Amino acid sequence: MPATHLRLVAVDGAQIAPAPRCRVRDAARREEREIMMAIIREHLGHITHSIGRIQALAGELEANLGISLPDCTPWPRRDALSVPPDASA
């Protein structure tokens, strides 16, 4: 398997520095995800207000123009995508 990064070796071929591990990248990704989640938790009220405002503006636009726009909820709930159970059975 070819190396995906350079390694520091001596003239005789002995490895001087260990090869970098993927853990550094994984840790950086995990830290970035934690920061994003902290920002979302901190500003959740602003985010939900913004989404609500966009939906209200879309509703006003529909009423003024007499058209029907598709639902603009950016992240639909997974359970909302499933078909409701048949009540006649």
C-alpha cells in the first residue's frame, strides 16, 4: 500500500519520526463538531426565529401572489417523512 504522507528517515532507511496518525485529523473534526453544536445550542432561539420568519414571509408571499410555494423547512423530521398508518384497518 503506498504511503499517503512523507516520513522522516535516516540515510540507512531507519525511521526517525513516527508516521502521523489519523487521530489528529479525527480529533480536529470532533472538536469542530463540538464547536458547531455549542454555537447551535447558544443561538438556537435566533435560528428558530429566523426559520419561523422565513416561513412567515413565504406565507405572506403566497397570499399576496396567490400561489403555492413548496414547504421550505430545511430539515424535515424523519418521522414526518413516513406514511401515516392506515386507520381503516
